[in-house]
Amino acid sequence: MNIIGRLTRDAEVYTTPQEKKVVNFSVAINDSYRNKQGERIEQTSYFDCSYWISPNVAKILLKGALVELTGRVSTRAWTATNGELRSSLNFHSSTIKLHGGSKKIEQAQAVVKQENKKIIIEEPADDLPF
């Protein structure tokens, strides 16, 4: 399944008790349609998202960024401490495609690219004649 939306907050990296890292973030998806009376109805859905493949992506997943996610949807229901029933939509992302954002996001992308440059170490030449 694919969804496209804007991040509602900066991504955060968490470490599980098994020492695995997960990137958590939230996405808002806006939708609109016309009802039988012809009135335009606006609706926003919020997804709590997770990405397990690489924690480095959290550096560029900043509030306001437009992202396209591929993955699977799940739901979660629980009872809050005050006894109120709660639920959430969850999206387990397998791929993330960044479509745009602000200058802050572009600066973060530049930093990530610079950090990912390969460092080449030159070894001294051998003294072998062949």
C-alpha cells in the first residue's frame, strides 16, 4: 500500500530492548470529497509510522516534509489510564520517498549526503619489483 502525506513532527529513533533501532514518525493525509448535497467535505487521517531498515533516515524526516510511503497498515486499540477507549492507525514503512519540504529539510539532506561519503584510505605501495 502507498500513502502520501506530511510529517506532523520530526522523526525520532528508538532502541528496543533487543538493541534494534526503529524510526518513529507521524503522517497526516488530507482527503476531500463531495457529499450528496454537493458540499465539499475535508477529512484528515493520521498514521503513526515506523521504519526499521535504517535509523539514518530520521535526520531528513522533519516536520512538514511531504513523503510517499510504501508498506502495510495495521490498527491498534487500547484503554487509556482514564478508562477511555483509544485507537490508532499504524503504517509499517518498507520504503520512504521524500517529495519536498522546507530549506531546513534541504540542509539536513546535504548533511546526510556528506556523512555518507566514502573515505578512501590509500595504502603505501609495496616494495616488490613486480
